[in-house]
Amino acid sequence: MKTRLIFLVLLIVSFSCGTNNKPVSDAQKEKIQGEVKEVVNTIFKGAEEANFEMATEPWIDSPDFVYSYNGNSYGYKEFVDAMKPMFGSFLNQKCTIVGEKICYS
């Protein structure tokens, strides 16, 4: 009985864990690029104006938030506590996009 139950569970799991490998259409790519550029532009504009609230507006206070810098990882609260005083000392910044690549996966 246990063997049948194990095989049933394995069968259900194997069919439910399929991957969706449909290619992304051109229309979807354009929509994704537009959404990503809008968020990135908000972050860059806030950074250039030394406006911490604007620069961090798109970020979510989530347990999944991780910011890595110089081999150290920070959660959302740690990052905000460390960066907010630093932003207060800036008059302005200049951001230059050297290249961009959006991965569709």
C-alpha cells in the first residue's frame, strides 16, 4: 500500500512540475522592456537628484530582498539604514548607462 502511495505521489509530482518553455513574443518583450526601463529610470533619477525616497521607491521591504556590495549581503532594513545617511551627504550624482541587457526567462 505504501509503495503504491509513493508511486502515486511521484507520478503527480512529475506531471505537475513541468516547465513552460514558450518563447516570449515581441509584444511581450516590448512591454517588459518598457516596465523595466520605467523602474530603472525612477531609481536613476532619484540617485541623480540625491533623493533617497525616490531612488528606493521601487524596492519592496521583503524577506527576499538582498543587496550585495563588496562581498557583503544586506537585507532591506540594513540597506536602508546604511544608505540613507550616505545619500544625505550627496548634492547630486551622475548615472550613465554603459550597456543594458534584459533576459527573458
